Amino acid sequence: MNAFLLSQMLAGISFLLDISAFHFQRRAITLTLLTGSTSLLAIHFYLLDQHAAAGLMIIAACRYATAIITFHRWVMWGYMLGSLLCSIDLWQNLSSILSLMGSLLMTFASFQKRSGKLRGYTLCGSLCWLLNNVIVGSPVAVIMELAFSGSILAAWWRHRATRRCGCV
């Protein structure tokens, strides 16, 4: 099996974790699923020789795992600095800016206490990653990011509708 095919399979598994993550109301479950998803995406991007994106995904997996247990801003800023340094060190082309922007937005999102803010900032970060995936030519990652964004919106709507009707 070649590296491209394996990368697409890993992106597909990550896709399943991503689209289910925001449908859980408990923040810890969402972040746990995102930890697994981003771990697989790190390998995916590494196999595509996108080392900056792979490095950012490794940082993201650690960030999500850490955000399960803490909201401390200094931890958030540490992950942002790590993402910035990773991007500078592994800079490849202009798409590295998009992956950095996506990573910074999702880092900010991870350390939000309110799930609405977690979803909103994650959606913005996801759109940056979508553009990155289009540029690097990963069709499964593009589909995954589109579905991830749609899943965030669907979960957001579902949770708001549930709260509005008094079901929660």
C-alpha cells in the first residue's frame, strides 16, 4: 500500500471521529474524540510530506488532551507559541499560514469553557484547514473538513433547539 492511499484511509477514520465529536454535550467527550482524530491527521499529513501541518496536528492532539483537564490561559498561550514555533521551523509554503491560522483558532477554541464558543472558534479554524487541504490536494481531508464544519453547525443547531424547547 502506498503512502498516499494510507494517508487517505487515516483521514477517513479521522473523519468518523470528527463528525461525531460535537454531537456530545459533554466537552470532555468532544475533546477526547478530537484528540484521537488529530493524532490520525498528524500521520496523514506526514505521509503527504506536509511536515508543518503534521507538526501542528501533533500539537493539536496534545492540546485537546490537555484542555480536557485545564482552562488555564497560560497553557493556551503555551500551545499557541508551540504552534507558531512549529510553523516557523517547518515552513514549506504559503499554505503553512493557513494551517497555522487554523491551529491558533482551534487552540483558542479548546480553552473556552462555554461549548458555544468552543464550536464557533473551532468552525473558523476548520475553514482555515479546509483551504489548506484544498491547496495540498488531499480530497479525503477536504471532504472531511467540509463534513466536520457541517457537523459542528448541525450539533450547534441541535443543542440550541433542545435548550429552547426546554428538553435539557
